[in-house]
Amino acid sequence: MAGAVADLQVVLGHVFGRPELLTQALTHPSMQQGRRSKTSDPYERLEFLGDRVLGLVVAEMLFNRFPAEAEGALARRHAALVRREAVARVANEIGLGRHLVLAKGEDDAGGRGNPGILADACEAVIGALYADAGFAMAATFVRSRWESLMEEALAPPKDAKTGLQEWAQGRGKPLPAYRVLGQEGPPHEPIFLIEVSVEGVGSAVGRGASKRVAEQAAAGALLEQVMS
């Protein structure tokens, strides 16, 4: 493991003062199965931290790169850049899969190439960079890897409902159908539950403070399913 950590540090551009943080970021929770206690999992804590750091740095990048764009367009760009597929792509670019410590069952099932596992591990690594060296170092890594992704799309991504509709139409499927499942919370602060389905494909549920927001959330969830 020490050699793997050393190799990865070269790719990350940072020598860890606490290399155990990087080791924790590479050790998948499957290694803890059967040995879990009431204590927290360091991997999941680092993933939580890295997710927030990534979101902030990407938001700052977009804010500076597109000074004339409205909040809605920036939000769509942001969602596209921090979604699982984008993060897993970066993980693949830095060869993260071969450094992961996985339980045998997870490894045999193709975990090193699983986009979800790769994306989570990449966020954990970003969290480890932040925990070891602070925001500047973590931000440097994110900018170096996400700048090219940001420049690939000259126009903001479409909203989730439009994206799902175009995906369905492009494959000869019926248009997505939305239905209200219910409502949660007090009357003055309702949370709507809406299901979207595409015949022959599947369905997903979204929640939101308005029906429009809940529909977008549901469409985004179904898009993630069909694109994974």
C-alpha cells in the first residue's frame, strides 16, 4: 500500500504530511463489512468533506469563467460538472481505480471500474487533500482536473426535464410522464413528491418545495439511472 500511496501522491501533486489520510480515502467501506462498530468510517467522512470542497471550487470556477451568465445557467453547469459521471471520469484519468483497497467480493464484481465507487473515492481523495494541506491545495487539484471539463461545453447544459425528454425521444420512447405522489411537511412549507416514468425504461421520485422543483429532481434522478 505504501508504494501505491507514493505513486498517487505524484499524480496528485502533493506529498502528504499525514499519508494515513490518503490511505483512508482509498480504503472502500466494503473492507469494514463484518467489522463495523459504532465509530464512523474515515472514508465516508473524507468523501463528505471532499464533496463539499469540490462543489465550492467548481462554483468559484464557473462564477469567474462565465461572468455574464444567470444563476440558472451556472447551476446547470455546476450540476453537470459535479455529477457522478464527471467525477468518475477524473478518477479514471488519474488511474484511481488501481489504487483502491476493496474487499474481494467488491473487487471481483468490477468495483475498480464502477463509476459510483470511483466518484466516491475521488471525492474522498479531495477531502484528504483538504484535511492534510488545506483549501488551496485541494482547490489546485480540482482546478487542474476540472478546467478542461468546464471548457468542453460552450453552452450551459439543458435542465433535467428537457434532457430527459430529449433522451427519451432520441430512443423512440414515449415522453416522460409525471404524477404527484403526495405532499410532506406543514401546509406553509410543503414538500412535494413527484414520480417521473418513461415507458419501458423505469421511474424515479423527486422531492421539492414546489412541483416544478420536484419534477426537475425526479427527471435528474431518472437521467442519472439511465446514463449510469
